[in-house]
Amino acid sequence: MDDASKPASMRPAAIWRLGIFALAAVLGIVLLCGLGIWQLERRVWKLDLIERVEHRVSAPASPAPGPDAWPAIGDQDTYRHISVRGHFLLNSDTLVKAVTERGSGYWVMSPFRANDGFLVLINRGFVPEGLAESAWRDSNAQANNMELTGLLRVTEPRGGFLRRNDPGSERWFSRDVAAIASAKSLGDIAPYFIDADANPKSRQPPIGGLTVIRFANNHLVYAITWFALALMLAAALIYVGRYEWQTRKTMRLNQA
């Protein structure tokens, strides 16, 4: 009996196709399991990050980092609870488009001269859409020696989602420290900004303390998905293997 007259399951080409399928399935199972393990590791990292951020937010305020510490500022410092004493620079506010739990409006970004001499941007809080600028200016911003506390935030360069900052038109969609400092001719400034804490003594805008601390943590769902796909592929491999084995067994019995 030549190859052409053999049943398909006995032909060398069919055996090669089965072998390639088996190899691809095994590699796929290994890859999917690897992705599942990676997602579990990411979940551990994310839970640790959430715990560390919660600790930073609730910790007593520490002094705002000065120029010597600026080169090392990064994501590891985000949401640190810090304080700074000094005064605001008048008539240098920047309104950055914002959408909050209180509706749409603006973040009020104001330059603040620390008593230590350096300059830092303060996100004084949220101002609702349509509110006249004179309605949220207050005498507290003119105090010469005031203390502010808040959360350290890393600069947000380039702009918002699908919307670029336009300094020339005073259209801001992200809190880009360097761009705001350049537009306002502020000179050297801290590479971070401070989200001011809520002021319990005032209910007037700007409304501080609206920092959203939210981290997506879907890694367990992703891990289960990858492992489920690996299990399905393994089941398909077993099914094809059993079918081929039973077919060959039946053929051998028929030929006996």
C-alpha cells in the first residue's frame, strides 16, 4: 500500500501536521501560563503599591522637597503628604480644565514662593465652570507667611487625552509644571506640584482635597482568563490526541 492509498491519519504528512499542532499547542499553553503567572505577580505589586500610597497619604506631612532633592523626584514620591510655608505670587494663576465629582470646571494652579526660597506650583483646588474669577480669589492667598499641606504630584506633561495644552491661548488640559512655568515666566520651579488639602474652615472655591487616588486592579481577572485559555488549549490537545489514538487503534484492529 503506497502513501496515497493510506488513510489520512497514517500518512507522513498527517503525522507531521499532528506533530506541529501538538508543538504549537504546548508552546501556547506555556505562554498562556506564563502570562497568568505574570498577572499574579503584577497583582502582588499593585497591592503593595496601594498599601504604600495609603500609608503616604495618611502619614504626617513632611517638608516639601527642596532643589537638592528635585533630581531624584519620581513616581516613588507620588502622593507623599508634604507641607510648605511661604506666600503665593499674585496674578499668576493658571486654570486647568478638570472634571470632578462636583462637575466640570478648573483646577487653580498658583505659584507659591517657599520661605526656603524655591518656587512650587500649588493646585489650590477646584473651581466650578462659569464661576467668575473674582468670586474665588480670597485674602488668604495674599498672606505672607502661610502654611499649606497637600499631596505631592508628579508633573503631567504634554496634555490630556486627545487634547494638547495650548499655552498661547491659555487652554490647559493637564498640569504640566514646566509648560505652565514657561508660559508664566516663573523661572526655576519644583518639578512637581502640590494638591492642597481641603480647608475645613472654608466652603468657598477653590475646593481642595479632591485628589482621586484610584488604581485599577484587574490582574486577578486577567490571570484567571489566561489560565482558562491555557486549560482550554490543553483540553483541545488531549481531545485531538485521544481521537487520533482511537482512530489508529481502530485501524490496526481492522487490519489485523
